[in-house]
Amino acid sequence: MSKAINIVKSTAVPLNIENIDTDQIIPARFLKATSREGFGKNLFRDWRYINDDENQPKKDFVLNNPSYKGKILVVARNFGCGSSREHAAWAIKDYGFDVVVSSFFADIFKNNALNNFLLPVTVSEDFLQKLFAAIESDPNTEIEVSLENQSIRFNGNEEKFEINSYKKTCLLNGYDDIDYLLSMKHEIEAFEESRP
Amino acid sequence: MSAKTLFEKIWEKHIVKQIEDGPAVLYIDKHFIHEVTSPQAFKGLEQRGLKVLRPQQVVATADHNVPTLNQHLPIRDELSRKQVQQLIKNCAKHDIELYGLGHPFQGIVHVIGPELGITQPGMTIVCGDSHTSTHGAFGAIAFGIGTSEVEMVLATQCLMQSKPRLMRINVEGQLNKGVVSKDIILYIISQISASGATGYFVEYAGSAIRSLSMEARMTICNMSIEMGARGGMIAPDQVTFDYLKGRLFAPGNSLWDKKVEAWKQLYTDEGAKFDKEIFIDAAKIEPMITYGTNPGMGIGVNGTIPKESEIDEKEKPSFLKSLNYMGLEPGTKIKGKKVDYVFIGSCTNSRIEDLRMVASFVKGKKKAKDVEVWIVPGSKQVESQAREEGIDKIFAEAGFQLRQPGCSACLGMNEDKIPAGKYCISTSNRNFEGRQGPNARTFLASPLTAAVAAITGEVADVREWL
């Protein structure tokens, strides 16, 4: 399966809470696995269920609201702060999201997302609030994200987003950083030898 | 030659290649690993048929998952046990030095690196843990990475990194009585918010920072991530050199003078440019405490939680959600609030100096009746030092439990969880929802403020006791 990502057209799930830390995205007790798979079912675990019980979903939490679904997660500012756990990006991707939209991402989360072909799209606060309002008034609002054009569109609104051209190439083609680094083996060895 | 910051001097020496309109390929000197964020990286290596490129530059320990009682027995929780065993297997297979359970050097990764002299000025240091910023206290570029990046460093000893923006935080003047380094960093975060330094690497400077011990500097750098910064650093000086001299992996006698000469060049040149600069008056800092569910929600221990009307309209839902979780009311005082647990530990405040600070305060006193007090040393070496100094007896007399080293109740991955609804005053770094256990409520504070709460059973002002 190609990991490459370009155009994502989908409805979205809105989660309008600021400063969501990675402990909320995936609580520490689920970090005991030794593989990367299967974290989606514990995404936002403690916000999703009463007393950690899958038979008692919290009705007011958005992932439990059948009106909202899609491949795009829309979140308020400073998303992914706190712990560096990549499990947070794995959980979001494994749940079925390909894009996360916010006005501001924490640094480590953003890198982790990019390394897992989960596209973090940073938009202006104004655009984000319009997007929240649109999804909340009509859950069927379709959003189109194009990595190629670096654009996000809904209901005739459009905004461009930034991504460095190296990362863009990686995501469009399904390349890993590690492949790139491995191709530099001789330069890395030469660097080591040049050091005092 | 143009004036350079401390960060730039180290960064530039570690660039293998700069990619146009992209990140730099950054060479990593030291790589710390632990059981929680490394297994998938080793699995990835194996799937690609790769070896660890420079095993002698990697150091491992088991800390996040380990019990803090009866460490000589097998770990009871099956998943934790498997994860720790996986680390043992991976290290053996790839020739990586492991200070695992039972080893005299075992402990929290950010405590053992410095105390063994592995962490040194001028280095680039990474670990799959956001509190790697701790090592910046030695004048190193140190930051947390994700597991894919752990895999990259294992395979190539390099990382792809964009140069961050640079911020300097100057803390000038004299600290008040009862105010310690934890209060400085909690104060800074309360001023600039939990995201105020996102995108930046921070250098801490100024007379108040210079006056601190290495342990105290580590506490400050440790919490850089709690305001969003990728890392924090402090220029090395005589305090740094004195701390390092004679430590196991510090440069030996024949190399020492040469190394120190090189380390003395690691400072920010006069006139070097920062993208942002902040000035803090040390005299304004009080003993701090957090009331909410991110580390930016802090106030002086005598202060009042903000009123709803003082909060920006847009931030109100998050603010109210946070207070509701904490069971606190806007516009009320936090002093006098009853606490159920006191946790003194974590990579922020579990070093020998922290334990000494607590011991000198509680000597001859007893804990409040309904409070449970856990003291979790940062490493086996800290634990033995505490016993050697008789600190263990002071704790025993006070009714405190001195446990064995690990991350413990900072994140509750082992059995050390705070029960739902209970209040814990904690010297750790995060007061997030559920951090210390599902529905547990955390007040972050300094070891001194935690110690006084242990004695009184409530949030109290340590200055009234000094």
C-alpha cells in the first residue's frame, strides 16, 4: 500500500478544544505495546468512555456522535502539546484520519505526524473558526485538502498552507526520511572523520 | 565573523548537510533510549535489515514502566514486563549499554545521563522523550524526538531537523526566600503560556540563572517543553565544569583541561540576535502552584484562580473544562485546599539536591494524617546517596515512603497511580487530565511547597515556615 498522500476530500470531525496534549490523544497506559498498530481504538480514550468502559460511550464527545465522520480531524490551537509519544500520531492515523487541521501545532507532534503520512495543515485562526462553524452547522460540509496546491477549501472559502518542499516531496511520493538518510551513508562517515 | 548564539555555535558544528528549502541533516552525539518509545524503532530497523550504526553512542535504561517497590521481583504487569524484556533483548542484540533494573546506574534517563557525566557541553543529545531538554542545562542541544526519529538515529546517527527560531529568557536579580528553580520555570510558563515558546529553542540567561546549581538548572531546562519549546539551554560555566569533573564518563585528567578550554567558548556572543527576548525580574517570583490542566495555568501560592470574566471569550470553554476537571471554582484561592497525595520525584525534581531540600525542611516533623507521601528518587545513585546521608531516616520518621527509582506517578505507567478524584501535589512536570491516573487531579509545585503540603495536608505557603 502506498503511503503517499495528496488530495483528501472528506467531511470532518470537529474538536474545538485548545491545548489538547498527547496524554489525552493516547493515555500513557496504552503505551505498553511494542508494535505501531492498533492504537486507533484507544484514541481519546478517557474523553470517549465513562470509567474506561467501551460499553459506556460519553454521548457528548464528538467521536461518539454519528453525525460527524470523515478523514479530516479539525482541532483548536496548540494541538499535540506535551509528551513526544509518536503513539499519538499512530492513534489518529489508525483511527482513519489522514489530515489534521489546526491553527497551531506543537513541534514534536507535527514532526511525528509528517513521519507517519498524517498531514498537519496549519490555517489562520480566522479560517479555523469559520471551518468549525461550518462543520457544526452542517456535518456534511465537504472539505478538500490538496497537498500539491498547498490549499484547503470548503464552501467557497480557500486558504493556502505552508510546508517545506522537501517534506512535500516526501509525502507526495511516499518517501521516508530514513531512506534519505541511508542514502547519505558516505557523507555521514566523512563527517564523522572530519571531526576533531 | 558575525556574533553567534550558543545554540548556533553548537548547531553549525553538527550539520552534515543543509537541504535547500528543507531541514538540515544533523549529527547526533548521544542518544538515550528507554523501554516505551524504542521497541517500534528496533522493529523498524529489523524490517529494513539494518544494524545500529554507532552502538557506543547509545545508552539505555528502563524507567517509565518500572515498579518502585520490590524491583528485585519480576514486574507484575505483563505488558510492562514484556516491554522491559524487549529492551533487554534489543540492547543485547545491538550491543547497546543498558542500565536496566538491578544495575547500580539504573534510573530516569534524564537523571542518569548527567550524573554519569555522559551529558556534556557542546553535544547534540536526543531521546524519545520530550523532557530530553533537561540535558540542555550543560550547554548542549538536547531535545525529544518521536519513535520514527529514534529509528533514524539508530540507523544513521543523524536526524532531519529544521533550525528552530531562537528565544532568550533573561532572569535577573535575587530570588526571594522559599523560591527555588521550579518556581522560576512555573512562573515563566504562567507568563508566556503553555504554547508561548512553540517553534523556539530557548536559552536561559541572567544573574538568577547563573546563581543556580546544576540540579536547579536541569529543573528549568527540563520544563522548556511545557511552554512548547523544543529545548532549553544554559551556557556552561565553572558550576558546570565543577559538577562534571571526576564523573565516570566525563573527560579524564589528560583531556580535561583541553575540553574545558573548548567548553569555555560555548556562550552567546555580545550582539548575537534572538528572534524573541523576554526579561523576568527574579524578585517578582513567588512559590508557585498550578490550578488547571496545563502547566501554564499557574499562580503564586497565595494567589487567586482567575475569574471567568478575566478569561478571553475564545479560551473560556477550555478554562472552564479544566477547572471542572480539577473540582475548583474560578476566582477562589487555592491555599488551604486539602491534598491527598504528595509525589516528590520525576525527571524534574528527583535529584539528590531535591531530596536534601525536602529532608532539611521535614526533619523532626511528621506528615499530616490523611496524606500519603511518595518520594521516588531519580536513580539508584540518588537513592544510595540519600541513604548514605541519612535522609532515608528523616523520611521514615516523617512517615514518607522512600521508594525505588523510576518515572513513577509522573505519568502512572506503573502501579503508582493517583486514584480518581484525589488531589496530588506533585513535583513533576505535567498536570494534564489523567496524567497521574484516570481522573486524578494534579497541583504542580516545587519540592519545598510539596514538602510543606505533606506536613500540613493542604496547599500552604512555605514562606510562613521559614
